[in-house]
Amino acid sequence: MHKRVMDSAGPAPDDLMLSVEQLVRHVRHSATAGSLSTAASSALGRLGREGPQRLSELARAEGVSQPNMTQLVTRMERAGLVRRTADSSDGRGVLVEATAAGLDVFRQRRAERTEALRELIEELTEEEQHAVQLALPALARAIADRRERP
């Protein structure tokens, strides 16, 4: 894979990181459907994108302990956003899956974040809009490539 060197005349990596953090914070806070905590929003988003998962896998993917994920799933279950089901591949295992209500909240939150990003992009010049439309998918591709490497 061909790697490009960052232009030394461009923003410093620290400045780019600050920009990414501001963007993520802005877009994340624009999603209000379901009044979810950051952790619940992240877990519900993962279940919405990737489908049912074992509690241990969900905890690992979200970078939290299994007891913390168990507590979070219990709260989300009480709110009607997720349910636990038997794992058909392992009779002792339990899967966590988003309910129809949980998927609705996931879709609403994604739509809210999408709208917030669209509004930001519309405030940019045409040249800046083009740069964002090239850069964001390229960064997503780089992340996907890293995940595929052994």
C-alpha cells in the first residue's frame, strides 16, 4: 500500500487532532434521541451496525469490563432498547441484540449526527467541502485497512 507523507506546510498533527476531537464532540452531542449516555449510545450503535453480540465481545469491543457492560446492558434492557437471547451456537451463551425500539433510537441518532455533519459541511467553501468529501472516506478506508492486517 502506498503511503503519503503529510505536507510539512499543513496543520501540525496536534492541530489536526484538536480538529478531530472538536468534530467528534460536536457531532456526538447533536444526537439526543433516547437521551442516552455516551457508553449506551456507543454500545447501541455497535449492535445496530454489527448485529447481536455476546456480552463479553461487546465489552471487549467497547473497551469496558464485563461487569460494567453487564450493568449497562441491564439498564438498556429496562429501557427496552436491547434484549438478551440464547446463543444458538452455544446453549450456555447469551447474545445481546437491539430491539425494534433500540434500532429506531439508533437510526434517529445516526440521522441527527448526519444532519449535524451536513450542516457543518455546508458552511465550508466549495473547495473545503471537496477536501472533506475526499479526506473522511480516505481515513475510514485507512482504519478498515488496519483492522484487516494481522
